Amino acid sequence: MLYRLLEYNRALLTPAIEMAEAGAKMFSDPGSWLSQLPGANSVAAGYELLYRLGKTYDKPEFNIREVTIEGARVPVVEQVALEKPFCRLLRFKRYSDQAEVVGKLKRQPVVLIVAPLSGHHATLLRDTVRTLLVGHKVYVTDWTDARTVPVDAGAFTLDDYVGYVREFIRTIGADHLHVIAVCQPAVPVLAATALMAAAGESQPRSLILMGGSIDARCSPTRVNDFASGKPLRWFETHLIQEVPESYPGRGRRVYPGFLQHAGFMALNPVRHIGSHWDFYLHLVEGDLASAEEHRRFYDEYNAVLDMPAEYYLDCIRVVFQQHLLPRGLWQVDGQRVAPEAIDRAALLTIEGELDDISGIGQTRAALDLCTGIPADRKRHLTIYGAGHYGIFSGRRWRETVYPQVRDFIARSDNG
């Protein structure tokens, strides 16, 4: 019912939002006489703020067309390597007509970035992808908005997520692959690798787990407290909705993206309110560069997707309430997940000192669970001054985290 009410509300507000967009353009376009009126900047800024607060944010594009490698501009083409009902495996293929450059590209390590299925689209990792493309062959999991998946495609559980990761690793080839799990997928990536090891399958060359809740009992955050503070039935009753008739996935039970987005905003409401007020002031003052930076950030931050209900409830139960992985009690398709079975993959865990989503120690816990990996092939990084997003995006990622990730991959590739 809540989902339908939201859709009705959007339909009612659409004319006002479109008028706000038109007003912003009329009072800011240099070719419009309205932009010459006294106070036009303030009026245009107010209209645009109203428009951006009410508009629907569609899934952004990665829009990575080229990268510069040792001074050479290398075109990049986004390809679909494998398509599943709930996810596409993307490859960012680099091309060059220079034989020397092609030779370098072929020798570079292969990386699979497993993006989180936790509300935002995989494009949130655009900076991660672009940075890695300079020195690596890059694949990315692009999770599908559950409201676009027809009901007859079946359910999608946490076990299915683990199965997808295993299939993606096999598709790319594990022998020379390095897997980077950003946030939520740290748990299923570790599980997938453990199950492959126990089954005698090839293991990736390395695992890099970044800001994920391997053991949510360590330094619990507000997110952990919320997930563990209520019975599972409460989440199913209050948060799970049916997709309305206007979408291909009509009738599918989901945890809606708009609820997850509200949760994101609630973590730092003062900061977001201040950011929107600053955006208004930047427009009034003519600081267009700062205003554009705000647009870029919130175009991504406000674009959210629905998660399958079964998967969401599994995450709450397995990861945050019963802590099955660190307790050694998690079974996937009847097989126990045994991290100690991993013996050929190097392991790097990364945490942000100021992470308010995955607390200090939650990711590092993987090092203690993976007893089969020799100590000299395990490493941990705490990135001081970094929050959750800072360990995989922005200046701190590019200048502090990435060089160490790059070197770890290089050592693991040669080891």
C-alpha cells in the first residue's frame, strides 16, 4: 500500500515538478528576458531546488569512455559479459591501435568488482572502476532493480547471490582473477570463495574486502543496531512492499529503494539539509562549479533500486541477527561455508576509521576466519580519516587506498 501511495503522490506532484524545472530554466537562461529581472538568480535557484527535491532520479550511466594509461588515451567500451535475471556482469573493454599499448593491456591483472546490492546502483563505484582501469582489466556486477524483474523470474535469495558470484568467477576464470568486494558483498564473496575452495575448484588469486560486515558484532554502528534491534517479522511486516502495476515486476515483494534512501538520509540529516542549502546559495551567488558538483553527487546518491524481499530478509537474519558466518554456522544450498578452506587466495581487508555503516573490526574479522591462508598472504589496512565512501571513492581512495590495492594485487599476481 505504501508503494502505491508513493506512486500516486508522484503522479500528483509531477506537474508542479515540471513547472519548477521550466521556471528554473526561464529565470537562469541568459537568452531569456526573465533572467535579466532583479532577483532572477534567487528565483531560479528556488525553482531548481524544488525541482531536484521532487524529481525522480533514474539509474545513472557509468559514462567511462576513455582512460589515460602512461600518457596514451585509451578508449573504453562497456560490454555485457553475462546476463542473469537479477544482475549483469559488465566488462569495461579497453582498445588501442598501438601494439606497445595493447601488449601492456594484455599483461595487466584481471579484477572483478562486486558492487553492493544495498540500495544504490553499481554506478556508485564509477570512481573505483575508472581508477582501476588504468592498470587492470575490469569486470563489475551491475545489479538489476527488482521492480523491473517479472515475478515469473522467481525469487532471489542471499544463497542465489552467492551462486551468482561463483558463476561470475567461473565465467571470467579464477586462476588469474582478483575479486574486490565493496561493502555488502564482502560476506557473499567470502562465502562463494570458501565454497569453491571446499569443492576443489580454482580460487581467485586474491580477495580484497572493503568496508563489509563479516562480523557485525564488532563495533556495532547505528545500522547494525537497527538491523539487530527488531525481530525479523517486524522487517517483513513494516518494510516489505509489493511492486505496483506500473512496473514490469508488478506483484514482486521488495524492500523499496525509497525506504533505503530515507534510511541513508536519516544517518546524516543535518549534513544533507546543509548541502541543499549550500546548493541554493551557490546558484544565487553564481558559483556554478560548486552547484554542478552538488548535482553530480545527488544524481548518484538519490538514484536507488528495489531489492528482492527474500534477499533483504536473508541479509538481516544471516549477517546482522544470527551472525552465521563468523560463528561457522552458515549453510548455502546445504553446504557449510568454511572460510578456513580458502588456502590459495591472498586476502586484504580495508576499513575506514570513521565508517558509520560498517564499524572498525567488522571487515578485519575475515583475517581470523581464513586460517588456511598463510600469514604472509594476509594484510589489513585502516584508512585514517576516511568514512564509508572514502575508502572506495574520492581523493582518499585515489591517492591513499588505490596505490596499496594496486601493489597488493601485483604481489598476489606474481606470488
